[in-house]
Amino acid sequence: MADASFVGIDVSKDLLDVHVLPSATEARFPNDEAGICEAVSWVKEHRAGLVVLEATGGYQARMAAELAAERVTVAVVNPRQVRDFAKAVGALAKTDRIDAAILARFARDVHPEPRELGNEAENAIKALVARRRQLVGMRAGEQTRLGHAVSKRVRASITKTIQFLDREIAALEDEEDKTIKGSPLWREKEDLLKSVPGVGPRTARTLLAELPELGRLSRGEIASLVGLAPFNRDSGKFRGRRMIRGGRASVRKALYMAALTAAKWNPRIKAFYRTLRAANKPPKVALTACARKLLVILNTMVKTNTRFQYAAP
């Protein structure tokens, strides 16, 4: 498709701003049922080779799904990548129309890899995992406030809210159980992941929901995707510390918490952690390295459909 165009769509709560390159054609549609259908037809008329949208808190999901259903190639990208790209090309102004144009340039110049949107069941479990994480965060906030509350009435209100959140979290976990047990493939994959000491149901479900690429990429690619691949910070004679950045924060956090447990109970990770500490690596640096090693092990296990092996290869 040598004559195919590159399309950027800026999605807000109420509007869809679309920009097409190389023609520099643009259009605006309402972000509702009729507007999405009209926008999809318009994009197809312009022979879209690649459409790029930002991940904007879920607003983009319907548009991306409708485009994918029409066999239009779609990439949903991290907003920070796009802003970094915009700064690099000197586009500092920011409006919805400008953002759509930047997304089209990003599609043309960067060619981001399309990410599978998943089927209805995959999207459902992802939504459940994300919602549970939100409620856990809300509960933690309420528990902190409870510790500082002086008023008896306020304490009663916070306690009541925490009890409600506990019930909602438990209900979501039950629904997660039913969803996963209803799929033999997911049940098998969850059991496979949980065979690793340190990986519990929460880590396994986070990986199932938010890292569908697990087992499909190389060790370097999967570590970079999650944000556990350290990057050099060198310039001339200066040698900075290697640091991780970017990636999927929720997956990285889940793996770090799993590494805390694995460093005590998983023989392979425990030995690796001790080696790093013996080399005077700070505890957090050592645990981050353990999280990366854990991810690599899990990636290999899913790729080969092999349960955890206690003896290091």
C-alpha cells in the first residue's frame, strides 16, 4: 500500500479530531455512536495504512475497536511517547487539532507496532483488574485518612467507606475467578504463572490482563515493554547510572512486589539477589534486577509452555 495514508486521531470525551497525511486533510466528529461510525468511514475513504491514537483513559477504546473491526491497522500508544516526539520536532503548542496532526506525523515517522486489542473476554478481565486496582488505591487512601481522623463522625464515615470498598474488591475478585475459570486456556496459563514461587494470583492476573505480549517477545523486548530494561546515561567521559523508565507501570509494580517474595522463597531469584547484594548493589536496585529476571523466566515459560524449574538451567 505505497499510496496508503497515515492517520492521527485525537480522542477527547466529546470530540474526535482526525488528521491525514500526506494530504494534511482534517476533520472533526462527535465522540458518540453516530460520530464514531462516520469517522471510521471517513478514515477508510482516505485509505489509512496506519491509524495512531493515544491511550486516553479509556476514551480511545471504542474508536480503536471499531477501526480494528473494519480491518484498519491501529496502534494505541503511550501519550508520553507522543509528547516527547512533539518536543523533538519543535511542536510545542497543544490543541486537539494540533495533537491529531502530531499523531499522524508520529504514525508516518515512527511506525509504532500495532497492538492487539483483544477479544471481548480479554477486555473484560483487563477492565476488572484495572477497576480492582483503582478500588485498592481508594481503600489505601481512606485507611491513611482514618489514621489521622479526630472526629468520631468522620472516623465512622471513613470506616463505613472502607467496609464498602472491601465488599466491592471481594466482588470483583470473585468475578475475576469466574472469568478465568470459564476459559480453559486462561486457567492453564494462570496455573503456569503461579507455579513460580513468588507469583501469586494477583501478579498472575495482572500479567494475563495487561501483558498479552508475554511469551511472544524476546527477553530484551519484553523487559523494555514493561519498563524493566535499564538504559545507559553516558555522555563523553561521563558515566551515569543505568536507569529504568517508561513501560507499563502496573505490570512493573506487580513484578516488583512478586520479586520481594521471590527473593526470600524462590531459589533461583534468592541466589541471584544474594549475588547482587554481595556485589554491593543497593537493595532496590537488586530487587529491580530480580523483577526483570522474574519477567524473563515467566516469558520463557509461557513461550515454551513449561512450568517453573527449580534447578537453574
